[in-house]
Amino acid sequence: MPTPPAPPAPPRPATVGRFPEMGTFWTAANVLSLSRAVLVVPIAKLVYDGGPIGWMFALIGLAIATDWFDGRVARWSGTVSEWGKVLDATADKLAAAAVTVALLVRPPEAGPSLPLWFVALAVSRDVLLAAGGLVQTRRLGRFTSSLWSGKVAVAALAATVVAALLAARPPVLDALVGLTAAAMAVSIVKYGLRFVAIVRHGPAALHADGNTLRPEHRVGGRGGGGG
């Protein structure tokens, strides 16, 4: 008896192949995100100088407030846009890079510093995520949201920075550096696995929420993807 032909492989989803419509740039929410990017300069200078501590934390608090309000203002005003997602993420990455680099290069009399390998890991992670995000955005035709592993890594980095600014004892700061480095490494792996699955399978790699991977595309699944 002749062997029946193998069923055809399911078609791969078509590549969207373009960036999404970005929407309106000049909105109140986007101005808040831009103001956070501007605040990076005086914050980094104060971190490098080691104070005054009051001004330093006042500006950091203001930057955090803009991060909290920009998305809410966009939703309240009905001006949610792709520009807002890009500006919000870019401002956060600029702030993280500027503060960690300032903590690396500041003079000893200004307070504890962060190790070079740690700052290099933090900055490299953000560069990789930004570059990979552009590729997968073009693949999907839209932006994806942050993963929980990324949010944990950002929270851990913030705790490490605050500990350095408050001149935490070396054992405490070293422990935070190690934990944060581990969290950042896990997030790089998680984002990398999602990136590979999206490049391979496009929108079909993700659940209806448009963010998390389908089981068949996770590690060990039939699709061999991840995230």
C-alpha cells in the first residue's frame, strides 16, 4: 500500500513588515515623558557630586511622579499612542543608564560606586532590549508590553541605586548588586526567548493579550520558542 503523503505544514503567519501608526506626538502625557528625560541631566549631575541629597531625591521623586502620571494622563485624556509607549520606555532607559554610569564614575568622596561589570550589564541589557524591540515591532506591526521578569529587574536596579545613594554598607550593597545582576540576566533570557519566537512565528507566537507566548512556543514546547 503506498504511503499517504504527509499533510502540508501549516502556513507561517504573514509578516506585518511595518511599524505601527505612532499617533499624535505632542500630548500632555508625552510631555510628561519628555520632562522625565530632561530631568535625567540634573539628577545624574547630583548623583556624580554626591548631593545635596535633598535636591537629589526631590528630583528623583519628581521623575517617578512623571512616570506614574504619564500613562494615566494618556488614558484619562484619550490620547494613548505608540509615541507614548516609545517615549516612556526611552525615558526610563535613559534615566537608568545616566544614574548607573554616574554611580560608576563618581569620585570616592561622593559615596559608594557601582562596579563596572554591573553597569555594563545594566546598560547592555537596555540596548539589547531596545534593538530587539524595534525588530519585533516591525515583525508584529505593534509594540509589546514589558514582561514581569523585566519589571522585577527594574525594581531591583532601583533598590540597588537607592542603596548606593544612601551609602549602604558594603555587604548590603554587594548583595543587592548580585541579586539585581541575576534578575537582569533572567530578564535578558526571557525577553530573548520571546524575541526568537516572535521572529519565527510572528503574531501567532503570542496569546490574545498580544504579550505572553503560547505554550507551544515556550521552552520545551512543540514550537521551541520561549518566554
